[in-house]
Amino acid sequence: MKKIWVLLLTLALTATLSACGKQPVAEIDATKAAMDAATAEGAEKYAADDLKTVNDAMSAAMEEIKGQDGKMFKNYDKAKEMLTKVKADADTLKAKTVTVREEQRGNALSALADATASVTEAQGLLENAPVGKGSMADLEAMRADVAGLQSSVQEIQPLIDGGDFVAAQEKAEAIRSKAVAVSDEVRKAQMKMAALKKK
């Protein structure tokens, strides 16, 4: 009877050690899949710091697994916990990446709309700009500037389509700023001309 108990105890212990001693392949695969999904959404571009943190945590989990691989009695419980956290962080990173990307896209589209409106306004003001003595050369220069800005506006949508939202926004804001400066110059000239007419 004692031999049977010893045998059963040995079998139970072996089963327990075997359960703890198997490399967590399913967890590794699930975690890698979650990380790949975040990367596919553009984490490298839109949340690079967070992606680095997740990659570092994955490396630490793999080191833990490697450490257990070299032991006679393996226990991957800590590695499984680490992988579970990395997977959760990767899932969060994917969601954050989508949010940041869409936010940047929205900002770029808004900046493009503002730039387009500002260039159109500057063009309209130039068409009705007062022509006075010595102002013709200035008007031609401003018209050339606005024509250049119109060409530059056409370069923004391809940047947005390519996912380079920050560059698109910066370019659009620079165009808008220049267009507003032209409009301000024309308005000053109009006010000056109106004041001269009153005299």
C-alpha cells in the first residue's frame, strides 16, 4: 500500500513539474501576434516610445524563458505573467496608435482646409487690390507668391495620403501663414487708399 502511495505521489509531482516545465509557446505566439498588430497599425510612426517599451518588456519575458530553459526543473509561471502583461500592453498600444493616427490625420486635414481657404482669400483680395503709384511691382510680387502657395497646397494631400500627417500639417500651417501675410498687406493698402480718397 505504501508503494502505491509513493507511486501516486511521484506521478502527481511529475505531472505538476511537467505542467510548469513546458515552454509557453501559445502565450509567446499570442503576444507576438498582438505586437505585430500594433506595428501594422503604425506604432513605429505614431507611438514609437510606447512600442519600444513593449519591445523591451517582450525581450525581458524571452530572457526569463531562456533562463528557465537552462534549468532542470523548469517553471515558466513568471514568464507567462510577463507575457500576459506584454500582450495587454500591445493591445493597448494598438488602440493608442489608431487614436493618435486618426487625430494627426484630422489635424492635417483641418490645416489643409485652413491653408486652402487662406490662399483663396489672398487671391480674391489681390484681384481687387488698389493700384496706386509704385504699387504695381508689389502686386505682381504678391500674385507670384500666391501662385506659388497654390502650387504648394497641391503637395499636401499626397503627404496625407501617404500617412505623413505631421509634415502635411506643418506645410499647411506655413502656407496659411504666408497667405495671411499677403492678405494683411492687401488690406493695409486698401485702408491706405480709402484714407487718401477721404482727403
